[in-house]
Amino acid sequence: MPLPAILDGNLRLPLIGAPMYIVSNPDLVIAQCTAGIVGSFPALNARPQEALDDWIRRIKDETGAYAEEHPDDPVAPFAVNQIAHRSNERLLADMEVCVRHEVPIIITSLRPPEEIVSAVHAYGGVVFHDVISMRHARKAIEQGVDGVIAVCAGAGGHAGPLSPFALVKEIRKEFDGTIILSGCMTSGADVLAAQAMGADLAYIGTRFIATEEGNAAPAYKEMIVDSASADIAYTSLFTGVHGSYLKGSIRNAGLDPDDLPDGDRAAMDFGKTNVTKAKAWRDIWGAGQGVGCIDDIPPARDLVLRMEKEYRSAKDRLGAA
């Protein structure tokens, strides 16, 4: 499937840096975009709400200036993530800011509202939507989204339970738009593997937490470097929706990560839990199962350039096979 025109010719790698609550900020997004991959952030990270306008202006100004100074370098567009859920009281105000700035890519989560799709299409932007199942994918496709993000088993944050080999192929059977794959990827070779199984773009979050620009506590980054896949807990306790978290951070909150009750989906809240004073994302740290392949905390640009070499090397190996 051809990429949307908005991405044509300005990507170093077919990769989106996933939006991460608290962690994704203008520094990380600018570094990602100027390195040639899509950078993104949740609108809710800009606090207070009025700061969203400043964040978007800064990203547009600095990526634009870089593009002018480096005309031969690929500079990717940026994306803003909107949580389309009743708990997000800022959704309308945040979308008004995004429409005014004509944000190139909007990533929607939980519900794919038709009104957001229409508003973004009106100025030529595109909408990608997170899904964890074919039921969710079909709803998004019905709303006219341009791309579907398959959040598969092992991904960080609110990950789904399905293998990418199942979900990506089932989505492709019913959708000729852009498919983006999320789950356990940490290298350029992983990006190529995502394409090999039918995805158009890879979607990587956890690996960018452990970068210099990521807005995460030093202890959070070090825990990612020191962890392996066995150190990830998959639980609904903290937000009412199943997600992947570092067991070490759960222990630090005084809980047993191997003996957690289920959360209450009806009381879904993305920052609070009634079982501990610790808050999801701030104290209970999200991460995917790919942590065992993360060994350092580089600048984001250096990481992207390394991944480009890995991607090309993997291509060469396959070509020589």
C-alpha cells in the first residue's frame, strides 16, 4: 500500500515514534522528525491546555528551520495523539488547536470519532487509529480513517493480546489503507520485519523512552535498560484496560506484580488507581516486552541513524540469501 502523500519522500525509515504519556515532549518530537521519522505526542502532555498551542508552534518552527538549513535531509511531519474518551475533557479544545495549526497527522485512541476524521480531512491531514482487534479495526475503517495502528501482543502501554501475524493480515484483508504495526520492535531490522509481514510503517514507543530527550525519570530509563521481557507485567489494574508495565515499578509501589487483581473497566481512568497512591505512567511505568534488547540511552537522532543502518543491513542480508 502506498504511503499517504503527506509522508512521501520525507522519511529516513518507515517509522513512527509512538506518542507516550508524559514521556513524549517537543524535544523528543523535534529530534525524531529532524532525524527523518514521524514524531508524535499526546495532546494531554501539554499542560495546562493553553500550552498545546505553544508546543505545536515550537515543533513547526524548529522542524521548518531545520528543513531550510538541511535541504538534503529528510524531515518528517509530526503527529498529535487524541484520547477520544469521555474522561478526556480537553478533547474538543485540543482538536480546535490542532485544526487551527493543520497538524499533519492525528492519531486517535479508544474511539475513532467521525467528526475528527472529517475535520482533519478538510485541511488535508490524515488520521491513524489505534486498534487491538478486528472489531476495533472495522469501526475505525467505517469512520474513514486513513491508517490503522495494530497494537499487538508485547507492545508497551495499552497493548492488545493478538500476534501481529494474525492481526495485520486480517486487517489487510478488509482495508487497503495504511497499516502501522506496534509491538516489541527496537531495531531497524524489526522495522523491515514489520514491512515483510504486510505493514506499511512501524510504530515504536518503548525504545524512545530510553533516549536523552525522552521526558522520563533517569530511574525509569535505567530500569528499561536493566530489564528483560520477563520483567513486564500485563494487567488491567491501573487503568481498567490491559497494559504492559515494568514489574520493578510495580514493586516500588508496594504491590506484587505477579499477583494483581483485575481493574474496573467501567471506572476507566488513565492516571489513577484506587489500590495504591502511585499513579499509572508517572509511578507505574509502561514498557513493552522488547526491553531486553535495549542496552543504552542515546540521543534520539543517533538512535534513528543506527536503526537506519540496521534496516539497510538486514535488507542486504536478505538480498544475499
